[in-house]
Amino acid sequence: MNKLIIVALLATLAASAIHKKTSMSRADAKLSLAEIDQDKFGNTMISAVALNMAVENPLEEITLLIDEIVNEISTDQATADEKNRTDQADCDTRISGAVQSLRELRDQLATAT
């Protein structure tokens, strides 16, 4: 989830630069970038954007790159969520089976004594 927030903030900053409509002050933008930079993934994203800007890629291309990353993160998250649901269901089944086995063993012990 943090990755998606970081990418969304970068996309917002890039989009505002493209449209030259800065609803965010320069100080706020610097503060946001500093917070993003503290995260390992955020630092990687800022580095990727900076590299693209250094080779003078148009901001539209940088925005497309960010959009691709957002889509990839969303797909990865959906895949992880589905795996988690499947794993959770498997764990629930195993726990239910173990609880039932314990009940049966407890009943057997009670009748044996």
C-alpha cells in the first residue's frame, strides 16, 4: 500500500508540473518529496524520475512510466491478496480439522478414564 501512495504522490507532482498548475506550494512539494525519499521504494522512484529528467525525457513520458508502475503494483497487490485469501482459507480448514481432532481425542481420553 505504501508503494501505491508513493507513486500516487509522484504522479500528482509530475502532473502538476506538466500542467503548470501547482496547487501545492514549492515548500509542500519539497516536504512531500523528502518524506517519499525516506522510504526505500520512494527513493528508488525519485531516482528513476530524476534519471528520466536528467536525460531530458518529456514529463509526459515520465508520467506514463509512473502510470505503468502503478498498474504493475496494483496487479501485484491483487495477486498477493488472492494468494492471501487462498492461504487463509487453507489455514482455516487445517485449524478446524485440528480442533475437531483435539475434541475427538479429548472425548476418547474422557471415556478411557
